[in-house]
Amino acid sequence: MSSAPAPKGPASYFPSIEKKYGRPVSEWFAVIRSSPLSGHMELVAWLKGEYGMGHGHANALVAAVRAEDGRR
């Protein structure tokens, strides 16, 4: 029996983000996209300050959104 490979990169954080903060990742993506901020570290700092998110979780979400949106 073969199992799916474990997610790598930012997606590896998604299960723990959903469990710890009680929202699906899709909602966090919408929150990030609705922010007037645009810089990676600005968004990370905002998630940390506004939502009490840890640095690794905030960084993973921002990186994933920016990759999905074609930004670096």
C-alpha cells in the first residue's frame, strides 16, 4: 500500500496551522490577500501582530500565497 508523499515547503506547515489557529488555510490565504500590505516581511509581521501567529506559520502562509499569485 502506497501513501501520498508528505507535503514539502510551506505546505508542510498547513495541517498544524489549521489545528493551532482554527481556520482552514484557504481562509488565511483570503486574509492575506485582503491586506493592504504587499511586502513579504510586512505581511509576516502583520500576521504575527494581528493574529498572534508564530513566525514559521506566518512565513509559510505568505510564501504560499505569493507563490500561488506568481510573486516572489
